[in-house]
Amino acid sequence: MQDTFIPLDIPSLQFAYASRTLTPNDVVDYIIRRAADYRSHNIWITQLSKGQIQPYLDRLKDKNSDDLPLYGIPFAIKDNIDLANIDTTAGCEAFRYTPHEDAFIVRCLIAAGAIPIGKTNLDQFATGLVGTRSPEPWGPCKNSINPDYISGGSSSGSAVAVALGLVSFSLGTDTAGSGRVPAMLNNIVGHKPSKGLFSMMGVVPACRSLDCPSVFALSAYDAKTVFDVASTFDARDGYARRKPYANRARHWGKLAAPIIGVPSDANLKFFGNDDAQALFTQAIEKWKSLGATIREVDISDLLDAAKLLYEGPWVAERYAAIEELIENQPEKIHPVVREIIQTGAGKTAVDAFQYEYKMQDYRRLSEQLFADLDFLLSPTAPTSYTIDEMLDNPIQLNSNMGFYTNYMNLLDLAGTAIPAGFMQNGLPFGITLIAPAMHDQRLLSYAHQWQQHLTLNAGALSYSPILADAPLVTVHDTIKIAVCGAHLEGMPLNWQLTERDAVLLEKTKSSESYQLYALPGGPPYRPGLKRVSQAGCKIEIEIWEMPAENFGTFVANIPAPLGIGKVETENGEWLTSFICESYGFDQAIDISSFGGWRAYMASR
């Protein structure tokens, strides 16, 4: 196999495996050779050898690639997430241990056919947004595009591995922005899921009540593919939550022109980076060109909530996670990390409750902010810095990087970070789409729409992600309803459709398998449609389309003996419609000869 670059996005590898132009073994060999060129980037804490990877390849030998959604897809794992029989360090040599089983999320991915390539570098104990808080023997992880600049953190190596094409996707974690800031700085997608959808079992906690694993990928489509596998409910995780119906895979790609909130000018900070500010303005205009409605909103409550992440008692969770080490061997902890975490020792239970009360008020204000928005559009980070600048001023500059990210887990929000162009210094800028928890599929769908229209190169690579196998469906999430009686246009109950934003699509007929009856009672007078095996005829119907969110209240108004079922149209399509219980026909009059309700009513 040649050493020319292999696109490692998921659709390209799935196609290569299906066409048998590559095997998973070919891909792993290629990655091992390619990774050698980037040793100075300090990506890995443990890069697996071919021998260590071989058991995962062997598992795929008798498997059908069509049966495994991640068949042969290489991925990286942040080194605070367990991979069985491979040391976990969390970026601290004194903390090192060897787990005997995979983290739950890793087990799900491997079961779906994914192949682990290694454990990646991070800001120690996931405390930082910069990638420079990794002590020797690993050292700061370097940006994939310009190694003089920070990679972002804490999930630094995971983002850089994706950006350099060493894996198709990777796992990070996110407490304050660690799954989003590195995505921006390396020109990739980072999805921070709703808390509880990705299991934390087998993950070293930073703030246990706030943490969630995250996913990096070259495209939103790849991130969505991983999300569908990784968001498996784990009954052993006390913080786990189940995906609601509206956040499952079938809702991918169902979009309307969005209503987007953007922070007011008074809420925005770029710390002197005019390029980043200009790119954010351009992103807003781009969304307008895609049909979005833009609403300027005040996010000062979100920003105020963010300040409590380190001022409040949540830093005590970081202390609790490494209590034995920080109390007995504090010198083994990175000095900046130690300085931050030690402040948690003085927090009291009274502090915890007082700040939780404040945060609950902020959560209610957040609910009100998002009530009329499809998502909030925010810069992912306001700027970037060189590694030397960050080492000279580690606390303040790290705080600057988290200006737009620290509030999200505190307020139970989900977010997808996506590329949005390049600054004049050649470094990428990014935006994040933010919504309340359990709107992951919506966010990933809009992110995919953005990538389809803004064809940027992926990561540090000179090609665009393959998107052809990820079709965009720009339609409302709607339900077609066939009506044949009092809900017809101009009839007494038609308002029940129109007030729920239903629109008339077509006037047509049923198949020849129906009879129409005038039911007793009224006004309003109603018919009943009866499916028969013989002596049937075509009945005039109208097809209306209603937003799915309004369908429940529509159904609630249906009186007995009518109900909701399926009716066959003359072209063989089965649509949601009114049906009648059999007892309803006992005193009904057969009016099939009129061919429809409108003609019958005209005859009265």
C-alpha cells in the first residue's frame, strides 16, 4: 500500500472496506507509519503497538462490515478513559493504574467494530483548556496546524490525532470546554453531548456531577455516527440518562430554517483578536444566507453562571477525585493544576448548597433564554495563544479560552463545535451551536448543514470531509394526514388543522377498498371511513401536512367512535387518517355513492 494520505473519515473507510480496496489491517499499518512523523507533537501517552492492536483486528475477521456501524474505524482515547490492560495515567505518572476492563463507552465502540489506536495526552486530571499542563515525560501537546501554538485542552492529544489524520474519531471529556476548545484550535468538529448520554463508568472524573465524555471527528456526520453508538444507556452509571425519542437517530437531518440566538455585542469578548471577531460576524451572515432568523440575545446570565465553576464549590469535586494523591504526594501534581485544585479543600457543605441555589436560578433563566430558539450561536473560543505565551501566564490566559464554554455543563446544555474559517495567522476559528439537553441530533444536523455549505478543509489536512453519503433533509419534522369529512377545506372543523399550522398538499382519492358512512349525531356532522374487501369504491380525500409537535393536541380532540389509523390512497401510499370503530356503523347511513363527504353534504 502506498504512503499517500488516506482520508480517515467514516464514509470513506466504509466505502473502501465495502469495495475491498483496503482492509482494517492496511489502515492500521498506515497509521503506525504516519504517526512516526508526528512524535514531536506529543500526541500520545501510550500509542499501541501492532501486536497490541492485533486482537481488535482479529475480532473483525469473521464479521460482516454491514453489521457493524464502526467496522474497522480507528479511534483514539483520552488517557483519563480506561482501555482494558493499558495503563491510565490522567496525565500524572504517580496516578498510573492498569484497568482490567474497558470503560463502558469504549466497550460500546469496540463492539461496533472500532479499533483503538492509543491513549492520548491531556492537561493533567482534565484541568485546563490549553494542552500545556502535561508534565514530563510527555510535555505540552502541540497544535496540528502550527506547533508553536496551543492545541487546546484538556483533550489535547485526542483533537490533534483527528486533525492530523491518525484516527477517524477520538474520545475526549468535557467539563468546562475540553471537548470544544481543542476542536476549534485544530479545525475539527467536537460534540459535547447532553450529560448522562455517554457513560462515565471507567472514566477518571474531574467534576463528577458535570463531566461527560465527548467526541472529536472530521465531520458532523462522523460525530453523529459515533454518537448513535456511544449514547447507549448504562444502568451502572448513577448519572446516566436515557435518550428521549426526539433525540434518536431517526431525527437526524430533519431541519427547518432555524431561529438562532446570537450574543449581543455587550456579551462578546475577543481579547484583542480582530480576526476572530470578524469571522464570527461572517458566520452570522452565513447563517442568514442559509435562511436562518437571527435574534440578538443577552447571555450575561450564562456568563455569570460560568464564573461559579471555579469560584464555587465545584472545584471541590476535582479535589475529591484525587484526594489521596493531593494530600499525600502534592509534589507529584503539575504545579498549575495543583494550585487550582487545592482551592477545593476549603469549600464547605454550606458553600455547596448556597451556590447550588444560585445555579438553579441560572438554570431557570437559561430555560427562558432557549425557549424560542433552535440554538444559540457562540464563538467556541475568543482567541488563541502560543505555547510560550500560555506558559508565561497560565491561569489568566486559560480563563480567557473558557470565556464561552464554562457555563454549559453547569446549565445542562449540549453543544457542537464546528470550523468557521481561518484567521490571518493561519490558525482556525470556530463556532459552537448550543441547545438545551437532549437536542443532540438537532445540533449535529445543523452542524452538518453548515459543513455542506462551508466546504473547508478538515483538520490540518488538504481535503474536505466526504459528505456525499450523509444527505441533508431540509424539511420540517411533519406528519401527513388524510382527511375525508368535517376537516376538509371549507368544512366546519378545518380550523383544527389550520390553527396547528397544517398546510394542504393535495386533493386526491382513497384506494378502491373503502365505503363512506354518515355517522349519527351532530352538528358538526361527521363521516366514518370503512375498509372493505369487496364492493368498495374510491372516496375523495385531502392530504394535509402538520408539524409533528402539534399532532398530539389534534388527536386529543377526536371523539369516539373515531380514532387514528392508516388509510390507503389511490397511488398505494398509506397515510395517517381517521378510522371508525366497528360499533360506530350500527346506525350509520352508507353514502359511498356520493363519492365523498362534500358531495353528500351538498345534497342535504
